[in-house]
Amino acid sequence: MKNFPERSKEIGTLMGKLGMEVPEVLKSFGALHAASFKNAALDVKTKELIALGIAIAVRCDGCIASHVEAALKEGVTKEDVAETVSVAIVMGGGPSLVYGVEALEALSQFQAAAK
């Protein structure tokens, strides 16, 4: 079984290493992320769920870990994630079903780690 909290930490470490190699790129990506993930017409919770749906559809474990973790900080519920998974399945078919159940597992792991 994948360990999504650990994967999130690994991705953060690896991004830090990449930032040492290409600092302008990571700084620019960070600015893009900050500009995109702030409350505006859509709140951050909704934006994190959109990002999670895309992560599921494109089959990105690290992205699933990152956006589930961030979405939890915005107060998402299991029901929010389940509905996001259902939309991702519509858009991505069978592979999104597989990664969607992994997103729900990631949610369970992050919730358990927070206790």
C-alpha cells in the first residue's frame, strides 16, 4: 500500500533539491501556485478539489498526496473527496477509478496521521 503522507514529504524534499538546481523555475512555480490558490471567485477548498480531480485524471500520486493534504487543511470532508473522485472518473474512465480509490485512501491516511 502506498504511504501518501510519506509521499508528500518526499515530494517536498525533492522539490527543494530541484529548487537548488533551477531556483528561478521553482520560484516562478511557487508564485503561480500562490496566485492560483487564494480565495477569489472560487474558494481555496474548491480549488484544491479541482486540483485533486485533475491529479486523479492524470494519475499523479504525488499530486494526489499534495492536494489531499492541502484540501484537508481547507476542511474537506470524505463526501467532498468522494464527489471529486466521481467527476474524475467521468473525465478519466477506469484509470481514474483506480487513482480515485487511492485518493480516498490518501484521505484516510492523512486523517489518521492527524489524530
